[in-house]
Amino acid sequence: MTQLTLVGAPFSTFSRTMRMALQHLNVDYKLEQAMPHTELAYKYNPFGRIPSLLHNDRVVFETAAIRDYIDTVFNSALTPKDLDTRLKVDQMISVLSDYIFHHIVFGVAKPREQYEKEGKNEGEISQLLEKKLKIAGKIIASVDKMVEGPFLCGDSLTWADFFVYPAMADLYSLPEGKYMAKKAPKLFVWYTMFEKRQEAIATFPNTVADIRKASL
């Protein structure tokens, strides 16, 4: 049987998305660890990003393409058959990439990480993040309105759950996580349900949330 390889890293949210999905779909794969913008990452992605998927002689990079490849070649169970739900899934994944990452991950989480490295105290960090956190609160409240439960897009598990969960797991591990949980109560209920799934437990080690937990 041909070995499927995912080139990525445990801390990478999109790598975790694909790892959880492959586990859920019972698709055997090997994880070849690579940091972003390293020689190995550039070998498979001209922009040096992760993850990439290797199968036979084919190299697939960018998560949208990897998702489509998994659907087409292995199992499409995570893509709804009906148009309305499929559109909701695509919208949720787009919101993750365009709003959650831009305004919350890069607006709040990454700056916090840098401030902590610089040795700033919590008071200083809170003041520096105040304006950005207000924007993040509006974004996450808007996402909350999209949640239909018990899964993000309704009654069935979809790609949207696997895309959104890794980023939210890392964000909820921050001190700002409590604020975001209050701003998006339905999203937080979904998160507390999803973190108990085997796919989430199996891929937790060495994520940002795991590293922060270990440092407490």
C-alpha cells in the first residue's frame, strides 16, 4: 500500500486540521515534521508553508487543495452533499482564514507571544492588546452567530469543525481566551465538546495550547 505523507508540524493549526481529518476518515499517513520556511518546507511548497501532502508522485500544497484531494481520492464524508450546508462549511473556513487568523491570531495571539518574550508583565500586555482585543471580540461574536450546533454547521461533523478547532484551541489557551469565550458562548460550548474527541486528544501534544499548558 502506498504511504501517504503529510509534511507539517504538530504546532501548525492547518497541519493539525489535516491530521485530525485523516484520522477521522481512517486514512493511514506518516507525519514528516518540517518547520515553515525551511529547506524541507520549500521542497514541497514554493512559499515555504506547511502542510503539504505527498501521495505517489503527486505533491499537493495549500490546505484548500489538500482538502479537495482527500475528498476526491480517499473519502468525501466531511463535505456535505447538500448545497446549503456545503456553502456554510466553505463560508466558515473562509472566515477562519480571513478574519480569525487576521484579527485574532495575528492581531492578538502573535503579539502576545512577542510581548511575553520581551518580558512584559500582564498589565503592560493587556494595555497593548486592548484595542486589538476589542476588534477580536467583534469578530468572534460574529462567528458565534454562524454556529448552528452541535457541530459548527449543523448536526453533522464537517471540514469546518476540523479547520476551526485547532486555531480556537490555541486561542482559548491564552489569558484572552476567557474574554473570547464570553463573546462567543455557542462557539465555546462547541469547543468544549470537540476537545473531548479522540482526533483532538491524539493531536494535542506539542501544539501551542500544550506548550502553554506545560509552561504554567
